[in-house]
Amino acid sequence: MKTINIHEAKTHLSQIIERVAGGESVIIGKAGKPMAVLSPYVSTEKPRQAGSMKGKIHIANDFDADEELIADLFEGLTEHR
């Protein structure tokens, strides 16, 4: 892992980010003392999976029975009761 000083990091930030994006980690130091580490970002989010809520959600057959009220609510013409 390469160590660079703050001045060099500020001057060459774009190039350093490209190296980090390529998998390299970089230590940023001040007066020879390590202060921070730049490491590649690793997403911890799981990709969404279609159908994962199947059977867990129920929508009533008459959920849209009052179409006029729904339109008024959507357009801000009335408040929810």
C-alpha cells in the first residue's frame, strides 16, 4: 500500500482516485504520519429480486372503487379523511 502526503493527494486527486478504483488502496499521511486510507468502494446492497414479495402483499378488489376521490386526492383538490 503506497503512502502519499496530503499535498500530493490534493494535487493529484483524480489520478489517485483512478488507482483506487482499479483496486489499489492508498494511505494519506501528514508529516510522515498515516492519517487516512482510500480504498475501493464495495457495495453491500443486495440487488433487488423481482417477485420477492409475492404472496406477502394483498390489494383489496375494491381498492380503487371511489375513482373520483382518488383523482381529487391525486390533484390535491381534497384532503384524506
